[in-house]
Amino acid sequence: MKTLITLAAILFATTASAEVKIVNAGSDTGAFRQVLTTIGETIDHTFIQANNPVTAYTYMQGDDILTVWSSEWPGNNDMQSPTIDATNLVALMTYETMICSRTFTSLSDMSGKQVKLATWGSEPVAKFLTTLGTTHNIDFVVVPFGGSGSTTKGYIAGDADTVFTITTRLTAIQEDSATACIAFSDEGDLGFRFVDAIATVNADATITEQLRSTVATLSTSTEWLDAFSGTSTYVGGTEANVSMFNEAVVNFSK
Amino acid sequence: MIEELIIWAIIGIVSGAFFGLIPGAGPFIAVALLYPLLASTSALNIMMYYVAVLITANYTNSVTAILYGIPGDATAISTAREGHRLYRKGFGSLAVSSNAISSSIGVIFALVVFITVLPNILQVFKFYNSIVQTVVIFSAITMITFLTKQNKLITLILFSLGGVLARVGIDPITFDSFATFGNPYLSLGIPFASIMIGLYIVPELAKVHNLTITKTRRINTFAVGKDTMTATLLGSFIGFWCGLIPGVTNILGSYASANIVKRFFRKPVLKSIAAAEAANNSGALSSLLPLLILAIPITGSEVLVYYLMLENGFVFTAENTINKLHSIIYIIPFITVICLILSWYGFNLLARVAYFYKTYRTIVNLLILTTISTVSIMTFPIHIWMLVCILCLSVLGYTLRHLDTSPAIYGFFLSDLFYESLIRAIVIIS
């Protein structure tokens, strides 16, 4: 019996510690990387910095993949996406957005002016800024960066006086004492937030379940709450989570 | 943790000692060969290995310089000229000791400046905006073009070739495709490993293959040259600041230090070796600062380390450098002591290793090439695409073996950075 228990324990340990391939489809300085790195610190893994979803998808043929997949991508017919459903959804993260500035104190303050804005150059962001600009009579000129990390760096270094980014970067941006954050999506000022799925691909149910439990523990830790303040994490492949992701996909579809 | 760090330091010393002895190999091939092993370890261990390789290779690259007049790499050119002359006159022991002692002082000098400057380096970050970044990268490109010994037009063409190859594929932000012609393989882009193997390692190994080497005399005395301290400190100082300039780093430092000493010092032969070697080692360490603080690799081997650490999840910031990599600083003095003993009292042993390589270079070169290629193919998800890229680029690289192909590597990495910074700079200025 003792031998059987030992064997079972060894088998379980081997299964539980199977090496996960973490594939980052985002930029090397962005929030996706930060999420995956944080999870990676708790599990055996190899890290693949794919830089974009097209390259990232080529890694999806392998087993035991963990990735963060944006709801912007499945609606884009120019690229392939893995199926995200109740079986492989580890958690959902919603990123609230904000506009901060060291020159302007409100959106109405920007009215009738040209505003140079540091942000990343993806199409949904550009579309949103055009709509926002039309509503408030603002001519936004985008200073484009590759992710939220480099956007923050660029803003602090003075590349632009205004920044549109996710609220995860609030603390870093407020290191600049002249900055005031003037509009937030969670307060209804901005109608734009990101919904991203932390999901496994070609992984067996044990690994997915283990990762859910890891993220559940992590997401209540002080480190996680500090690092991703302004985001909400919904763990598990529940119907509500899958529906929330699918709704976001429809909203971002071309 | 510390045990693991020491093991990586030892692997780095062994690897750096061997690849420093092979002309043209150096830290680049030392990192490339262990790429898969390094990819599976932590960012701290990767940096430990790289620092150990960098320091050790800068000691041992002077062995072939002194014995044969063939510099291990461009940083040992001054030592090759003066050191080999001393060796032929029977004063090889002075060149050897000068290399060993001055290199050690150069490392310690850089380490002291590193420790002093690092806590305040965060302030640099605030001034490093897109316009400054554009200027720095443009300076690097200009330096690479104008400081090369080969035809400048050829250098520019090679740089552009690297830039074009880097753009093939799909843009990570806009998802626009470039030169993919609807081919799914091309949409993956040209893998960096294939560029490194085909356009750098193949031509470099082909160059070494054609060298003619004869057996050399042993060095039986261990003399110490006098009055070299001032030249050593001067070299350390010049080398440190030159190390921060992208594109030239410690090559310019050792060259400039040796020439200043020759111009302004009396009895300058030994002093110029001391200055060049101190500058070389001091600059090698300072060249890490732009990588660690600003995430800008400024040498070919740093590009590899940059990719490796990124893949490992490391984010290059001043905070991360201070918080996560500081333990390396405590190991460096030990590496320096080992290198001092190895390059001084172990000189004859290193000379035998160098001669062994020269004798069996075909087998060793093939082994290096096969290992790097196999590992690159196995670790890339689409094996066939990596294989095709390696084969095509190796043919191209072999055709270009008479040229210095390193600008293509710089072009591959710097042109995208330059393009992105330039776009931002134009928006900011306009």
C-alpha cells in the first residue's frame, strides 16, 4: 500500500510539474508579458516571446501551452486564433483604461486642440480615439509604441504630454508628479476596456485545473493586486466568463 | 541559488577561455553555442555566464595575439601588434604579464564605477526619450559604417540587408505584412538564429579555416613590466566611457588608449599593451549598461543575450538590474583572480589549447556549426522553415566570407528599433 501511495505521489508530482510552454503573443514590455511572467514564477516553464499573435499561433501545435489571448484577435480574419471555451479558459482579465496628462486637466480642456498622445498603435485603439476625438472635438495625434510598458516609459521620458493606457500602469505614471489622470473607463468617461483570456492550448484538464488554482491564489495576493491594480480577474471556465469573452470578441470584430 | 550562479560562472570561464582563443569566435559564439542550455535557465544565470565569458575571452584573446600576431578579436589588435613584436624579441613574458595585470585592473576599475554609478542611473532613464534614442541608434549606425575597415558602401549594403530581412513577416502592432508574398512560412519572418548562423558564424569560421599557424616557443619566465600603472588607469578610464558608445564599444577604447599612450608616453611599447588591455576589459563591462538600463544591446553577443533574457521573462529596467542581477557583482572579483592566474601562469597551457584548435580546426568548426544549427532547428516550432533559412543564409554567408558581415547582424536588430524611434521622433517634432 505504502509503495502504491508513493508511486501515486510520484505520478501526481510528475503530472503536476509537467513543463508548461508559456507563449507571449504580446510585446516584450506589455501587460501580457507581466501576467505571464508572474504566473511563470510559480511553475516549471519555458518562455517563448512570440511578439505577435501570428507568430504565437505557430507555437499552438505543441502541447501544454499557456498564453494570454486578446479579445481583439479572434475577430480579425487576417489571423488564426485558438478556440477559447469552458475547457481551456483559465481566467479572464479585464483591463480598464485611462487618459492621463501633464498639460490638460479634463477632456473638455482638450477641446478644439491638437493633443499628442502616447499609446500603442493597434487598430481598435486608433478607432476608439477617433470616436472619442469626434465626440469631444479633439484632434488626437498618436505617438505610437509597442506595448503598455514602452508607452509608460515614453510618457515619463517626455515623448508626449498625454497618455492613453491601461490603469495597471497608474502607479508608474503617477511617478511623474505633474501628471493628473483625467478620464477612466471604469467611471464611464471612456467606453473602451480590454478583455483578455488566460488560456491553455492542447493541455490536459489536470494542467488547466492546476493553472486555474494557481491564478486563483495569485489573483488574491497583494503582489498581483498591486501589479494589476485597475484590472479584474475572473478565474475559471464558467459560462459567464466565456460569454464575457465572446461579447468582447464581437465588439472588437472588424 | 549561489551554487547555481557559481556553476554558471565556471561554465562561462571555461567557455570564454576557449572561444577567446579562436580568432573571430569570442563571446558571440560562446553564447550561441550554449543558446539552448541558456534558454532553459534563469535571467540571472544567463547574465552570470555572459559576464564570465566576456571577462575571460578578453584575457585569452591576447594569447593568439602575442604568439602569432593574430588578434582573437578586433579589441586585441594593439596587443597583436606590440605584444607579438615583444614575443619575437624574446620579451614575450612581459607582454603576457602586462595583459594579465592590466586586464584585471580594467575589470576592477569598471566594477568600482559600476557600483558608484548604478544607484543614480535611474535618472538617465528620464532623459532617454525617443529623440535621444533615435540619435543614439543613428550614431551607432554611423559608427558601424565609418569605423569599418572595409568599403563603406558594402557595409551599408550589408546593414540594409539585415534591416530588410528583419522586416520580412507580419508587423506586431499593425499586423501589416512585408515581403511575405502570401507564403505562410514567410509570414513567420526570418528567424534570428538563422541570420546569426548563416550571415555571421559561417563566414567567420570560413575565415579562421584559412589561417596558417606554426608551433610556438614556450614562455618560461614570468617577468613584470614596470611603470605601466598610469597607462593602465588611463586605459581603464577611456575604455569605460568608450564602452558606452554603441557600435564601437571596447574596440574604440583599446585602439584609442593604445594610440594616446604611444603618442604621449615615453618607452610606450609595453605601456600601450597595458592601456589597450585595461580599456578592453573596462569597456566590455561598461558596454552592458545600455543593455541593462535602456534595453539596447550594442554588440552582437549582447543581442543574443538580450533575446535569451527576454525569452526568459526578464524586463530590462534599472530597477530589475539592481534588484535581480546585483549578486553577479560579488562573483566578478573571483572570476578576475582566476583569469589573472590563467592568462599569466597558465599562458603555456592556453597556447597548447590554441595550437590544438589550429590543428583540428575543421572538425571543431564543423562541430560548432552542426551543434548550433541542430539546436536552433529543434527549438524553433516550424523545423523545416528554420532549416531552409539556415541553408539559404549559410550559402549567402559563405559567398560573403571575405567581408566583415557583422553589419548585417546590427542591421537586423537596429534597423527596426531605428525605424520605430524615428517614426515617434517625427511625430514628436512635427
